[in-house]
Amino acid sequence: MILTTSTAGTTISDFMNRTAGLGYLGGALVLTAMLIVVFIVWRVSGQTMNVERINTFRGEVLYWVATLVSNTLGTSTGDLLAHNTGIGFVASTVLLTAVLILVVAAHYLTPISGTALFWVAYVLTRPFGANAGNTLTKTHDEGGVGLGTYGASALLFGLLVAMVIYQSVTLRRQTREISDESGQVTAPSGSV
């Protein structure tokens, strides 16, 4: 479903911004208003907004509607940052990285709702991914680093493999440490 909502979000964003003529700013404003409405409806419905505890059909529907609108908003926001502001792909990627770091810091250092921070991060990861991808693939003349599609894909695939290996090694080490301490094997907290 995530892949479907991501693809649909890109298509809807392109339709709103380009075909319907709203432009990147107009599309982003409409989508922001739509997401606020979805969250208000979700809140007054009595359904939990904590995405880890959704267990009803109505909650699932609200979650997926919010996901679709969030993905669409993220695409529109990425286009807005890269094109309308004039800062380009690299600077917009750096800006989004800084904002995502602030969201992570807010999670650990403030009493701001984890659910609210989740949705902020969720919306921001979409323009981050699009602009980071464009930063890697676009030529220097277009404001990128010029790796091209194959080079960027190889780099990102290598990073993915490295992260999976790191996570696997870390999980095994934690499992061994817990096993050594208690004499029996148990899954570490936070494992997937």
C-alpha cells in the first residue's frame, strides 16, 4: 500500500500542480488544508491517531487517507522547494535534512506528541527522498552531482545493503548479550 500511495501521490501532485494549474505553492497549500481536515476528522472520530495502535477498519481508512494526502503533499512540497524557491536540489536536500534532524531532536528532547512528530517526519521524508534523488541523478548544469540514474541507484543500493548488514549484526550482538546475561535467548527490546 505504501508504494501505491507514493505513486498515486506523485501522480495527483503532478495533476494538481501542473495540469489543473494550481502551481507548486497552490498545490501545497490545498494539500496542507486537506491533511489538516483529515486529521480533524480522525481526531473527532474517536479513533486512535497513534499509528502503532490502529485496530479498526475506520482507523485503517483514516490512516491510509492521511498517508495518501501526506505523500501527495510531500511531492508537492519537494517540487516547491526545488523549483519555486530557487535554492535547487542540493540546498533543498540539506534544508530538509536539517528539519528532519530537528524533528528527531524534538522527539527525544521535548514533550511534543510522538504522533504529531511522526506525521511531520512522514510528510518530510517524501520531498527529502525526491530531492536527494534528484541531487544525485541530475547533471551539474541542472543543479545535481551528476551520478546519473545508474550511478545513483548503485550508490543507494549499496547504502541499503550496508544498513541491512549493520542492523543484522547489531541485532545478533544484542541477542547474544541478552543471552549471556540471562542464560537464555530472548529478543532484545525494539527488535523487529
